[in-house]
Amino acid sequence: MLDGGVDVLQLRAKQHPLGDVEKVAHELRGITGDRGVPLVINDYPQIAREIRAAGVHVGQDDLSVVAAREAVGADCLVGKSTHSVEQAKQAAHEGADYIGFGPLFATPTKPDYAPIGIAEIREVHARVTIPIFCIGGIKLSNLPQVIAAGAQRVVIVSGLLQAPDVAEYARSAKQLLARAPVATHH
């Protein structure tokens, strides 16, 4: 993934024991640190603080943004998953540094969430000024559609992890995003 130019890497290990998550987080921090790529830890602010990760990410049912920031300190980014424009606005109001917005499409990584589609991508960018990462079922095959709907940043999980050539897949996604028009906020 890093060879393909992934800009940020998030460790999300929902069903794994805490000790395993800590071990992998330490290993990833060494690799991403050497490459200058920010590492974000999902759900575990104590691990993010311990390894000096760039950020911690929390979901709607996890810690609040304020509690996560208290746990990791002021130098660590705090991101929040959002599933509607209202949740996105609330996360920004709570002080999140960025949000995830989705799932846009059905995805095995979020089986309990109904896909929200791409209709609100432009609206969320108009209403929220912090960085927005569109997420959920995004693959190279639908990435042009997601970009056309107004996405500026995306998260790709299964498409990337299941690609025969992960680095090439990441490069292809970055090339598509690089050609995307950047919206201006008024």
C-alpha cells in the first residue's frame, strides 16, 4: 500500500484481542514512520497515545471526540465516523479534525450499516469545512462515480486489500483522485 502511494493508513482491528492490536500498531508505526505516512488507530486512543500515532478514529457508538482528544492529547488528530449530513455537522461541532462519511455502498467492513449512497456528498462538503473521507464499498470501478458526486478524499479497504497488485491499485486510485476538481468552500 505504501509503495502505491497511500497517503494515510488506518489500523482497524475490531475483532482482535487488544494485545494483538498493540503489537501490530507498533510494527505499523515503525513502517509508516519510516515512510512519513500518518498512521491512525481505530477505537483505541490509549494505543494511539502510546505509539504516538498521527490520529485516532472513533465511531458513533465509541468515545466522544472530546473524550478521545483528552485520552490522546492535543497533538493527535481525532476523526469520527458519520453516516449522515447531520452527524457530520455534529462531529465537526464536537471538534473532530476530520470525518469519515458513509458507507456509500454496501461493504463487508460495515455489515450493520445501510449504505447511504452518493447523493449527499456535495451537501456534506458544503456544510462541513473539516476534511471529509468518503468510505464504504469504494473500489476503482465506482471511484469515478464517487468523484463525480463531489468526493475529494476516499477510503478504500477491500478493493485495495484484495487487489492482485496492491501498489498498482493504490496508484490507479490516486491518479483518479488527482484529476478530480477541488471544490471551493464559500
